[in-house]
Amino acid sequence: MNCRGIAANNVIERYSAGTLSQAERDAFELHYFSCADCFEALETIQAIQQELKRAGPQRSQPSWWWGAAAAVVGAGLLLALSGSPQVEWARIVTKPPHASTPLIQLTDIRPPQYRQFTYRGAAAAVDPVFERAMAHFQSGRYAQAFPALSSVLPASPRYWEARHFGGVCLVLLDRPAQALEWLDVVIAQSGRTPFEEEAHYYRAMALLLAGRGPEGRAELGRVAEMHGDYEEQARRWLARL
């Protein structure tokens, strides 16, 4: 799957609407995370969807509107490609450059165990998008997990789990700058989620991947002082660094 085919076949609109086949969905998710243009185009469509859902049914749009919106996004994607001599895999970004030398290796970082939390009203806590994303996560398919996690809406009872594990995915995909943005949102909840300690720990990993040693060590110190499940790992890292 390449950018021109995605734009020509309205793949982004169909992905957002959930009408792609499983094979098409998997192929797009593999492409989407490594392509800056498709990443931006999908985020644009998803942002529009979220705003309309927050606005309520009184501002719902006619069916033709979505086709027009997708056409605008698709045209922008094709325009971005038009200046490049490469037809396929144009503007591919394998990963953003680090600001400085990483202080740890990606292979040193272990993913967390996913423990499903119980909410009041079990039926209300079911979110198929989140469940599909976490199936990818538990299988180590972080590039497929992240797009699904990023599409979980704030109204979902799984929203904070999605934000947390989305941030962890970004760490494990060696995207420390983006990971910090996601994890900081979870940490800002200040104890109102069950992920505070874990989010601080993976925030420390992101800082060390970004080569920000003093900040990473300070974050590990905060984790150690919480005296939770990650205390021992944090102290081992502090001794090693």
C-alpha cells in the first residue's frame, strides 16, 4: 500500500468509517505509522469526526459532506507527493531524529503487562476499538496498536487506558518526543487513573531514549519514591546510569 493508492481509493475515509477489510486495515496501519503525510491526513479526519460527535446530532453533516472532506484531505496528500520524484513510499519517515544520543537501547525496554481494569457497569466499559488495539499490543504489534488507540474517543470508558498505552506504544516504537506528549496527559490526571506510576516510568524511558539524561534520572527518582511496582526497576536503572 502506498500514498497514491491510499488517496485514490479513499482509504483514509474508509478506515475512519470502519469499512476496510481486515487485510486492508492491517496494510494501512503498517503504512500509516511510518508515513508523515498519511499520519497527518488521518489525524485531520479523526479530529473532524471527534468535533462533530462532541457537537451533537443537531450539527450532523449530510453524507456527501464526508466525501468532500475526504476529497480535500486526499487532494492535500496528492499535492504533498507531487513535488517528489518518488511515486511510491514518498516522504517516508522511518523515525524522527533524536535530538542527542540515546542513553538506553530500545531493546532494553520491556513492555508492561496489560491488566484489564473493572469498571462500574461492565457492559458500558466495552469498547471494540480499544479491545482490537490491545490485541495488537499484547502481540507486540505496536505500529498497528497505536492508530487504533489514537482513535478511542474521550467519551469512551477506556479513554485513559488508550492514552496511556498509546504513549507506551510510542516509546516502544522509538518515538520519544511524541511519547512524552501522550504520557504527560495521563500524568496530569494526578492519581485519578491507575497508570500514574507506570506512566512516569515510561516517561523516564522516553527521556532516556531522547538523550535527556538528567531529566530521565530525575523521573526515575520520582518513580522510586512512589514505592510501587516499578520501584525496583527504577532503582536498577539509576544504579546503571
